[in-house]
Amino acid sequence: MSQSKLSRRLTQAFGILLGVVIAVYVLRGLGILTFIPGGLIVLLLLGAIALGILGYLQKKLWRF
């Protein structure tokens, strides 16, 4: 069963945003990006989780 274009976009956005969150978190831990507040990293992580949930719901329930 093939994925719809919207589901594919949501999955890609989830992966990219999660990758950015992990990279920023690691770089902040190493002291390179110390100016980024922890709250921003949490918001990025919550955004990635929300995209993942929307992608799952669109794929399994909404079918468009």
C-alpha cells in the first residue's frame, strides 16, 4: 500500500525535525551552541512528536 503525498511529507518533516533536535542537543552539550535555551530544544522536540503523531494518524485513520 503506497503512502499519500501528505503522509510522506509529514514523515519526512518528522525525521528532519528530530534530526535537528538531536544535533542541537548534542552540540549544546559539547558547548558549541550554548546560546540556545533549553526551552527551545523542548519546543522543537514537542513539534517533532506532534508531526509524528499527525503522520501516524493520517496514515492509519484519515486516508487522504
